[in-house]
Amino acid sequence: MICVLRLGHRIERDKRLSTHCGLVARAFGAQKLVYTGQKDSGLEESINSVTNGWGGPFQIEHSESARKLIKDWKGKSIHLTVYGIPVQEKIRTLRKVRNLLIVIGGEKVPPEVYQDCDWNISISQQPHSEVGALAVFLHEYFRGRELEKKFRKAQKRVVPQERGKKVVGQTP
Amino acid sequence: MICVLRLGHRIERDKRLSTHCGLVARAFGAQKLVYTGQKDSGLEESINSVTNGWGGPFQIEHSESARKLIKDWKGKSIHLTVYGIPVQEKIRTLRKVRNLLIVIGGEKVPPEVYQDCDWNISISQQPHSEVGALAVFLHEYFRGRELEKKFRKAQKRVVPQERGKKVVGQTP
């Protein structure tokens, strides 16, 4: 089980970025997005709508406490942060972890997250994006095999084309 | 020269996502972000501020015409789209291209972009994020070496830590 924990969602400001976090989590092989901050039914509907159309399994849920989730997690947890240890130094160890919780910010990450997670991991030592960091981390974790992942109960799927768009299955 | 072309920026709706596109472009080894749509001095300042603090070279500029930019590009161009050919099938060819223009949407991508670019490339056949797609593409293109990239004229840099934050150099 790979679960992504998105910290401190704010409906107004983060709706689209949190949606991208959820879609990247799903597309790159995680099974779940948990988010803290403001509960947002619009965010949940956006993600569930993609899972309904393009397949799963993938879940999204809100949590009141990141700290409890991290402490109660049955497995290992990492926090993706520019300040952490370079992913290329730890990825061999991390690939052996089966139940992995991946924590991503959030504008302001509470200091205890740095302490509570098993590892703080950086995807480059440059400021960029939790969406980009999550995508590259999962791509490294799965060694690129996630790009071939089959999704269950998909109502539609893309057939790759040199030009234009081809989708087979039910188009709503 | 690797240049990213972000299509159809809208100030209100896309500010943060376009900022993430620019930061990912810079952090993962591109030299430039060009964007079409609404000219946005706030977006440009956000990106330039990161480049000033963390180093470059990296530029951002607005363009009136994506089509002209793609047609006039001296090199090859790709369009990242869920409908394209899987990146894992084309990456060996693409790594040989030195001057690469990488086009990313945008809510609605005009049909001519699919025609004008040399290749349409998908990062998985699942809907996710232009930020995630750009990060993984550049990570594949540079084979992970971008994670070690040194930036010029950086006023500060991160020193990786197991816990907490360490930045050396001028902190504003």
C-alpha cells in the first residue's frame, strides 16, 4: 500500500494543486490520498470522478490529524522536502518498503513532520513543486514500471496516437 | 537549450500551477519558460525571484503566439499529452535532441499543437498533471543527472539533512 498524505489543504488556494497531487498519486501507482486542512467535497469529487472513469483502485479521504496518521501508520513514512536527503542516496532502501506513507506539503509544514517521519527526502536541492516531487519519487520508486500500470474497472482508456486523440470505452 | 512552452495561462486560475511549471522546468534542467495566454507580472516575479536566490541561468517570458514559437523553433518540439506515444518508447530518440521545445497545456490545447509539434508524447496513459508530466519527462531526458545540477550565481543553497533545514549563503 502506497498512501500519499497532503498537508494543510486550503479550498480556495490549493484546489487545483491538491487535485494534481491526487491525480499524480493515482496515475503513478499510489492507492490513496489522505489530506489534512479544510475538508473539500469539490476536491474529493474531482478525484473520484477520474477514478470512476479511468479505473482504480484509488481512494481519497480527509483526516483531522497528520500527526496521528503518521504515528499510526503500519509501515514506513517519508516526507518529501527540499531540505532532506537526496532521493538518489536512499531509493534502494525505500524500494524495499511495502507500506509507504509519502507526506507532501503544504505551504507551512509543521516542524514535527520532520521528526515524526522515518526519512526526509529531497527531489533535487532546488525549490519546485510537491506535484513534481511526488511524480518523480513514485517514478523512481517503481523504476518506471508505473507507466505501464493497468487500472481496474476503467470505463475508458487511451490508445496512444502519433497525432490526435483516441479513447476507447464509454465516453460520458 | 531546453525550453518549456506553457499554453494558455490565465492569471486567476493558473497562477500557482504555472509557477510550479516554471519551477519544475528550472529545477529539472530547462533554461527557459515561455508562456502564452494572459501576461502575468506576478508569475514572472515569482519565477525570477527563485532564479535570483537559487541560481540560474533561467528565463521566463510571455509570447503572443504558441504557433509561431513552435514553427520558428530551431530544433525539435514535443507536446506532452495523455494521448501521445508513451515516453518509454521515444526517450532514446529524444535524448539525442539538443534544442528541445517541450509544450505543455493548458486547459484546452488547440488542435494545431498536435500537428505542429514533432512528437506527441505521453507520460502514462492516465490523466494527471502537466507539472508531474514535465518533471518526469525531464528526469527521463537527463537520466536523473538533473538532480545533481549546479546552478550559477546562487545566493543560497540547501545542505541536505536527515532532520530539519540547513541553508547556506545569503538568506534574505
